Amino acid sequence: MNAVRRRHSLGAFASTTLWVAIFFLAVGCMYHEERARPYRTASTEPGIAPLPATFAGDLPCADCSGQRLTLTLRPGGMFLSRQTYVGVTAGKDEHFFELGRWVVSENRSRLILQSGPESPRQFAIKDANRLSLLGTDAQEIRSQLNYDLTRSERVDLIDDTMPLRGMFSYLADAASFTECRTGMRFPVAQEKGYLALERAYLAARRTPGEPLLVTFDGRLTSRPVGEGEALKDAAVVERFDRVWSGETCARQAFSRASLTNTYWRPVELAGKPVVVEGGQREPHLMLVPGENKLRGFAGCNQFLGRYDVKENSLRFTGMATTRMFCEGVMEQEQAFLSVLEGTASHKIVGEALDLYDANGKLLARFESRYLK
């Protein structure tokens, strides 16, 4: 497993330039005091100006009617996306949300999105009104199917409710939230689930204003902050989860990983080690609590579904995947998806997750990485 760790540690960033790697490393290590900027702040970023901007398109989906991807780029380097898988479960749509940092490549030809520990997703900047999804090797996808996103006439703020994680502090009747994946700081609206968050924070803090890691379902939306002020981003707590005393965004130091809300990457599938070449995105899965949703990346295609867990039993259902072809990884991807289809139970030992079939045979082993 140590060899696998060493092979993956820096390989995901090999295809990007050094300055891009430094940019994202700085974001992951610092939680700066940047306030979210007004939505209508002008941007002169070549190729994608003006900002904010929303790009949307219908992308291929192998196991559903279609995948609608909506991507909003905000000034200051933050993005939000909504992936809607159409007609997956009993004809219903499934929605997944993502946020993180965006940057334009040094030669202004690519848009690079970074969210969590996985390697970036990249788009070719065709012109100011069109982006084209690139493959896992950052190369153009040669297909007659559509992989383009076009600029929308209106900006979609994507202020839907989603799981949020970051450092919360409260001092002098002012509350702030620094989101883990972007490092951006937001004032917190004192409404809805906020009171439960404040009470838990005050009971857990050791000193006034001490930042503590919190998790909650909430929204990053636009509203006046203070009387007479312009519209600015703010965090709204819809449902408070918990305070993680003694933890930080960098890593939750658990002696035993949690099945849900953990980034699980496979290290062994059907008895074979998982190999990820330099510059490729690593396969992974995440189990999102609340609505029991499963999402992940199989090595070439993204997938989603649902999970049912009771004690040690675990089953994945309603699987849907995108329709990309990637040279050299399809066999490993199929093994990954087959493991999920055959899973009947699981066991977590420390930072490792083992999946078993109905006969108790080990199908796969994963190791955990917490979202940053």
C-alpha cells in the first residue's frame, strides 16, 4: 500500500504546469481572509470574460437519458457546478453539486477546476462563449457526441443546498465560515439552522473567536451583508450537522475513517493493484449521507447511484455512468464498476475500506483521503 501511496501522491498534477500546482497547493494550505466579491464585479480574464459566467450543456450518459452540466465561474477564482443525471431512479433526476477553485492555464487555452483531493477537471477554452470537456489526459475527446458547454444568457448562482465543510468562528456578534475546498471566507446569515450551529460552537470553543471545523447542509448565496451594503456571498445554514473539535480542513485525524463523506480511492480491485499513470485522474468514490447518494470516478467516466447500508451490509443500486472512452484504462474501470455491482458487505479498519460479495469474498480494498 505504501508503494501505491507514493505512486499517487504527486502524479495527479503531472499534466499541469508548475505554477498551477503551486496555485492549488497554496489554496489547500492557507485559509486566507478573502471576502467573497460582489457578483457583478468585472473580470478581464482573457478568453472567458466577462465574469461571473454560467456555461451549460447536455453531455452523454451511458445509463441515463442525459447528463446536464451547469458550471458557474465567479470572480475571485471560485466555481460551483450542478450535475443533473436525467431519469435515473424511477424516472427521477439526480442532482450532484461541486465547488472549488478555477484557474486558466498559462497559455490561456484551458480552464482548470480543482475540488477536493482528486486531480483537476479541464476544459478547452474554444472562445468566450464555449468550453469543451477534455479527457482525463487533458486531451481533446474525439467523438461525435457533445462535450461542449455554452455560455448562458443569465448567470445561475447555483445556490442549491449542498454539504458544506469549513472553519467557523464567532466573535462580537459576527459569524464567519471559511470553506475548506476553496479557502474562501463568507459571512454567515443568522437564520434557519444558524442558531443550532452557534450554540454547538459556543459550547465547544476554548477561546473567543477560535476557528472550529463544522459541517452542515447549506447554501452559498447572494444577499445584503449589513445595512446599505451591496450584495455579497454569504453562507446559509439549512441543517446543522456537527462541530469537529480539534480538527482542521487539512485532515480530520480519526482513528477510524467514516464510510460517508470520505474520499475513498481503490488500491486493489479483484486481487490486482490499481495503477494510475502520471497525469491521469485517480478512481474514487464517495458516499453522501442524507439521501444515500453515491458518486465517483471510475478512471475514465464519472458515475452515480445510491447506496443502502445497515450495520456491515452495503449495496449499491441505480448506477449510471457517462460515455467516454479512454485508452488503456477501460479494463480497470470495468473491474471497478463490477466490484460496486457485486458488493454485499463492507468492513472499515482504520483508514482502509474492504468490500465483500455475498459469499464473503474480498472484492476490493480502498484507502481514505478526507476532503480539503
